[in-house]
Amino acid sequence: MLARYFFAILTVVCCTAISRLLQPAFTLSSVTLIFVFGVVIVAAIWGRGPSILAALLSVASLDFFFCEPLYCFDISSSSDLLTLAVMLVVAVSISTLTIRVKHQAIESARLAEAAEMERLRSTLLSSFSHDLRTPLATITGAATGLLETEPEKLSADQTELAKVIFEEAERLERFVANLLNMTRLEAGVIEFHKEYQPIEEVVGSALTRMESRLVDRTIGTDLAPKLPNVPIDAVLIEQVIINLIDNALKYTNKSDVIKVGSQQVSDNQIVVFVSDSGAGVPAGEENRIFDKFYRAKPEGISGFGLGLSICKAIVQAHGGRIWIENAQPGACFKFTLPTKDAQLKEGQSASNRATSYSH
Amino acid sequence: MQATEPLVILIEDEPQIRRFLRITLGDHGFRLVECTTAAEGLNRIEANQPDLVLLDLGLPDMDGLETTKRIREKSSVPIIVVSARDQEEQKIRALDNGADDFVTKPFGSGELLARMRAAVRRASSKNSEEKSSIFTAENVSIDFEKRIVMKGDQEVHLTPNEYDLLVVLVENSGRVLTHRQLLKQVWGDQYTNETHYLRVYMAQLRQKLEDDPARPRHLTTEAGVGYRFRP
């Protein structure tokens, strides 16, 4: 810190020495330029404070060494006084401008670097996504292709094995999708396409998409009449509901009942819930289950502990809150969604990035 | 309609996906022409007059929207787009601009075959003169001539807009229709952004036609895309 001021002093000393060497041949105003040059260098390298010090010292040095009478701070001619005053103003303004230019250069370099990072991250994510998912899509397609062949061509064992391949490939695909979504949400590269829409419809489409996995389960809906439209990205909120139902399927038995529903809790909020009649969550773990890679009961249950943390990230990015209530019996996951979005009018749609995401 | 097996042009740059589709589609009565770029695909469509196009959205030489538009300039062949999950936007724009349906990777071959058969069937019934005057799907039936809709043995009273919406969905039975397409066909060109109209009428149709409107059996939602009538 102090070194910067030392260098400022050193620069003025150098300017003085050079000017002394040149003095016989130059007038006072020419010598001043050497000092102005010194001040600009100090401003560019060491910043504002040192440059002001350098400007003041330059004036003092000019007065002491180059203005009549020499070797004292008196000034005899008014033109010399003017020269020194102009010198001070010019030195300070040039140093201010120099500093501004320097800051702009640093800022634009930083922005360029950030944009480059963002571009790199997006490219990396999409090629990672592509390279992981294309083989998975091929495996899924090939396994279902086997299952679609005429029944007499495959033995029961072979059919069963093809089913195992298919189900596991699907599971891996869900995991990869969750992992990528989590990364995208954290990196802020997910685009939100918000639109006012009925939550009933999103619940319905989530249940349709899960149809094949719900055939042997009891699942009910409990949607309050006259729910207001909510400003949401349907694809992402559908993902939240699917993850919550998926979670309920994993932690309950076939005889347990799962229920999906929604009600309005205040003028500006609705609550969506997924409840089950299973064993519930161990006491004290109600918050930890939303942490990444945390799993309440790892034994014998598949999964990587990402589903709920994605739910949390998506709900928070919508301005809502997610939590779990232990019911008797079972668990009830609830999340809120605001019914208003100040930036979005009913009947409009908008795209924006999830910058509000926080852990 | 041709007596021969339907001809499919597959535009897909991933060799492994082409490999399993070659076998699966061949096994299920489709003839296949494989292309690895959009440019090649466009040439082949012109030369071969296929019954269906399967178009991957991640092609190296042209994006899905552009390819769909170019195909539509010269042919009304049904197009099914094959999209990855992070290509939502491209998928919707391809559908808005004339693609008939989509499957999302990873897809099961059963789902793909069903979509392909439905698309080929719709195209051939559109070309044939005779149009059935009565549509039936499980307990829902529509008499187009008399404009009567029945659920079981009960007549259902629909408003003109509800009826028009239902007819558009049913005429495209099995196919996804985007919000924009439905609004355009039922309300007209200037209403293509008024998705809230559409949502209100869909909710009313479900109330009148579905056993459990919260879990619709026929009038299903494709989140972020549009609606589909499932027969």
C-alpha cells in the first residue's frame, strides 16, 4: 500500500532529475510536460491516491527547482503561477481519465472472461448431456425393441432380462437427467418459461407421464375447486410433482395410498402436496432430506438423493418454499407457489434465467 | 393408399440409434431410408416421396425448425421429430411450423411405433374421400353431421367453441397440438397468444367429458407444449 506512494515520490524525483539535465535548453512550460507525463504514469500503474500525491509534489518541485527565485517556494512572476496551476489541473484530470480507462479495460476483460466461462459451461453441459444420453436412448430403444418382437420368439427368461435392461436404463436416464438439471439450476443456465396456468393441469400431466409406473398403485387426487392460475414453468413444476410421487413410490409399499392435491392458502399463495401412508421420515431429518446426495434410508432403496434437492431448487426459483410434514401415518411433502408474478401479466409468457436460485 | 409397406425417411446422425431403428422398424413393417444430414434428407424426401419422416433435432448441418420449414416447402409428408430433453424450444417451434408429433429421447419402441402408425393413418385418411361421420373413443362419441356429443348414453351439451375445440383435437386424434395451433384453428390467427382462453375451454371440456377431470383419460396435457386427444 505504502509502496505505491513511495513509487509516486520516486517518479517525481526522476522527473526532477531529468528536467534538471534538460533545463538549460527548455522553458518552464516544456519542463512541466515531463512532470505531467510522470503523473500519468503514476496514475496508470498505482492509481488515484499516488497520482494526486505525484501531482502535488510535481508542482512543489517545479516551484522549488525551476521557478524564479530558485530553491525556495516563492513565485515572482504571475505567468509562472498560472503555469503551475494549469499543470496541477491537467495532471489531476489526466490521471482521473487514465484511471477510468484502466477500470473500463479491467471490467470488459472480466465480462469477456465471464461470458467465455458461461459459454464453456453451457457447451460442456450439453455435450456431456448428449454423450451420456445417446447411449442410454439406444439401450432403452433396443431393449424395448426386443420386448416388442413377437412373444413366441423370446422365452420368459429372455423377456424378463430385456425388461431388466429397459428398467435400469430408464433409471439411469432419470439419474442423469436429475444430475444435469441440478447442475444447470446451480449454474443458472436453465431457462424458465413462465406462464399463468392451472396447477390442476400440471398435476394431470404428471400423472399421465407416470401412468405406466402407477398401474399397480393406489393414487388419488385432492384438488380444491376454483384454484387460481399460477405463474409457473409447467415442465419444471411437472418435474417437481413427478419427483415427489417417485419418492413416495420408493418409500412406500404397494398397499399404501398416495395422494396429490392442491389448495389455496392465502390471497397470494397456493400449496401443492404429495402425501403417502408409508413409514414417514425419521424425526430430525426433515430438512436434511432436501440436501444433495442425502438419503434417509439408503438400505435397499435405489436412488442417489438428488430428486428432492432438485424439487427444492425449482420451487425456490419460483419464489416458493418446500418442506415435509410427518403425518400419522406417512409423510406429506408440501410446496408453495406464488399466485402473482409482478413481471408477468395473465395471458402472457416470459422466459428468464433462474438467477434467484440459492442453496 | 399404397399396398406396399410405408416408406420412412430417417434423418439421424447417431449411428447407434439408426442401427436399432433399422432393426425395429424393419421388424414392424416399415421400409427405411437412412440419412445422416438434413441436406441429404431433404434431397431424399424429394426423390423418394416417403410416407413418413423421422427427424432428429440435433443434426450437425441444420436446426430442427429450419429443416421442418424446408420440408414443408415441398411436401406435406407427416414429420415426427425426435428430441432430447434440452431441446424443448426447438421442438415446439418445429411443431408450430408443421411437424406432426414428437418423441423424446429416450423413447420406447412401442411409443415410437404407435406415433408412427397414427401419423401414417391420419395422412392416408386425410387423402381418402370417405370420412366417417361418427367418431368413437371408449365411452365418448361424436356425430359430426348432427353435431351431437355423447358420453356413454348421455348427450353432452357443448358451447360452439367447446365443440370446435373438441373436433380439432379429435380430427387429430393421437397427435399433439400446440397451444398456438389450437388457438389458430379454433379462434383464428389473431388469438395465437391467448393461451388462457384455451386453458379455460380445455378445463370445461374435461369437466363434461372425463370421468375424473383431474386425471384425464382422453384430453391429456403435454406440459409446456399443448394438448393431445388420446383415443
